[in-house]
Amino acid sequence: MTARTTDEAEAGAEDGRSAAARKREQHGWYFYDFACSVYSTSVLTVFLGPYLTSVAKAAADAEGYVHPLGLPVRAGSFFAYTVSVSVIVAVLVMPLAGAVADRGGCKKPLLAAAAYTGAAATTGMFFLSGERYLLGGLLLVVANAALAVSMVLYNAYLPQIATPDERDTVSSRGWAFGYTSGAFVLVLNLVLFQGHDSFGVSQGTAVRICLASAGLWWGAFAIIPLRRLRDRSVVREPGAAAPVSGWRQLAATLRDMRRFPLTLSFLLAYLIYNDGVQTVISQASVYGSEELGLEQSTLIVAVLLVQVLAVAGALGMGRLARTYGAKRTILGSLAAWALTLAAGYFLPARTPEWFFVLASMIGLVLGGSQALSRSLFSHLVPAGKEAEYFSAYEMSDRGLSWVGPLVFGLTYQVTGSYRTAIVSLVVFFALGFVLLARVPVRRAVEAAGNPVPERL
């Protein structure tokens, strides 16, 4: 064997080992979606909104108001306002966590801290009973903020564990893993909720068990990514400053992003349309129970339907992106979102079958629009700033999505109609569509100094 042949063989073996190590990390990475998505599904989407609203109503005065910190708040708006507060807390923490992770090369220990803080707060929701709406609000703020921080660090791994041409597929599989776990746990929740008498517990206790079990699931399955993901060595920039407060770090990140205006343009579009997505996710069960008069069991089945179809939707839209590009596929999903909300406004009350149709429409576009947005953004991030930039992205994903819940809550507070509140969210998808359509993503990837994949 010649020296050249030997070198080529050694290079091939090294590439094989590198590919195997990358696949191992990817498989571990998928499991964080598997771990934490149960919180988003069972807690935030199904149980906590209606349950915390009922707890707040039990504590309300004769006019239907509670008074956290002395402020008069309609009990029906308390959950939406609490979601907004949790986002503000996350905004203070996420940029700092992203900067520390990038400069210290310590994504994994920070991910562990955030994951187990969120899991503990979620498990503590078992103690939410009676009139303890303030406890519920506090645990929601802690869990939501912890989830947002953990997702900054989790998403920042994507450019490091997947090649440019792999990212749409890897991101879509991560979402599919998450929706699979959400569907499985919802089946268990439905069995407990429907048969709570057979298990010897009240309906309220069954809900609290479902809430707490999401925290236990989150903590248990977070072990897998924490064992498989690894931190990378950091190349420090000369004169790099120490991490500062959340707001100052956010300002520093945004100033740096001004060097990449096309990346910033994409982020602005995503901020707006994903604000609508997150608000629909967090408020759909409240809309179904309070406006449409649907039973909790109906809501569980509807969200289970969303989870099952979201797996197919995420994988299917991932394949569409390989043919038509991620940007065009996302634009199509935004049009579908707007049509779905418009249809939701006209849903008749107490008609589960029509609510299931609406849930099916949401499921088919939910996973794909989020997965492809994440993979598309990963191409627009300059190397070495993954966690810092993904902290800004996460504020758009689960972080800066406070405007939608605030608009939803204020609309209900002023009009007393959840129908008006839900249809007001159409503007987020329409404006996001227009802004995304104007972003030249291929030039944006080149400007960030990254290789351009075949399809965008």
C-alpha cells in the first residue's frame, strides 16, 4: 500500500469516526425534545391554563377579580398575564446564559441546571390547590423561564452536531421526538383523568398528578442528552468582555447582530409570526374550555390529535423543504396558520367534532413551521456565537413571545370575548409572512460566513 493510499484510508477512517460521533450526539440531542416537550404539551397547552384559571376564579372577589401585588386582574386573564411575566423573566436570563455558554464552553452544565430547575418547578405544581393561584403563577414563571434558557442551549448545539445539509432533517426529527413523547404522555393523562374515580382520586388531584408527572418525565429523560452531548473548546476573541446583566448582554448581542442585518431581518419576522404560534399553543385550551364550553377530556383528545399529526407534519414538511426549500415551506405554513385561526373564530360552541378538525389543521403545520425555522436560523449564525445568537432566537421562540399573550389577555379583559381574542392573533401570521418573504436567505447565509446548502 502506498503512502498516499494509507493517508486516504486513515482520513476515511477518521471521517467515519467523526460521522459516528456526530450521529451519537444527534440521537442524544433528540431526547431533550423528548424530555421537555411533555411540559409544553401536558402542562402549558392542556392542563395548567384551565386549572390555574379555575384556581384564580376560586380566589376572586365578587366582581371576578384577583389582586396579585395589589393589582386588579380579571381571573380569566391571570394565566395569560403570568405567561407574559415569565417571558420577561426569561429575557433577563437568556442572553446572559447564552454569552456564558459561548465564552466558557459550558453549554452542558448550564443545560443541566436549567432543565432540572424547570423540572423541579413543574413537579411542585402538585401542590397547586384551593386558592393558591399565586403559587401556581410563581411555579409557571420559574418553569417557563427555565425551559426558555434550556432551549437556548439546546438549540445552540444544532450547528455543531449537524452539517448544513443535515439540519432540516435533524431539526425536524427533534420536533418529531418531542411530539411523540407528548402524545404518549397525553394518553396516560387521559386514562388517569377519565378514570380518576377508579384510581381513587378526585378530578383536581388527577390534574395535579398530570402536572407533576410532566416534571418527573422532564428530569428523567434529560439524562440522555446530558450524557451524549459534549462541550466544545472555545476560541476566545481578544479583549472579550465578561458576561453582564441580561438586558446589557441582549443589547450587546443585538449590536453584534447589526453586522448581519439579514440575520436580524429573519429574526424579526420569526419573532412576530412565532409570537402568534406560542400564543395559540398556550391559550388554545382556555379558548376551548371557556368560550366553546368543551370538557377537559375533549381538550386532551384534541391536543393528543395535534401531537400525533405534528409528528407527521414535522417529518412531511422536512421532506417538502428538501424539494422547495425551508423558506417557501415556512411561508406556506404561515398562510395555513392564518386560515386556521380565522376558522376558529366561527367554531360553534359545544361541538367537539369541529374542534377536532381545527386541531388537525394546527397539528399538520405546527411542528414543521417550528422545526424549519430553527434549522433555517442555524444557517444564519456566525461560527462561535451559536448560544449567544440562539438566546435572541429563543426570545422569539419561547422568550419574547409575550406580546401575543398580552394582546390575548387585554382583548379578553376589554371585550369579555375569547373569540375576539383568538382572531386578533391573525395579524401576527400575516405580518410575519410579509417580513419573511422579503428576506434573501441565500445572501444571509453567505453574509454570516457559512456554507450555503443546496436548498434554502
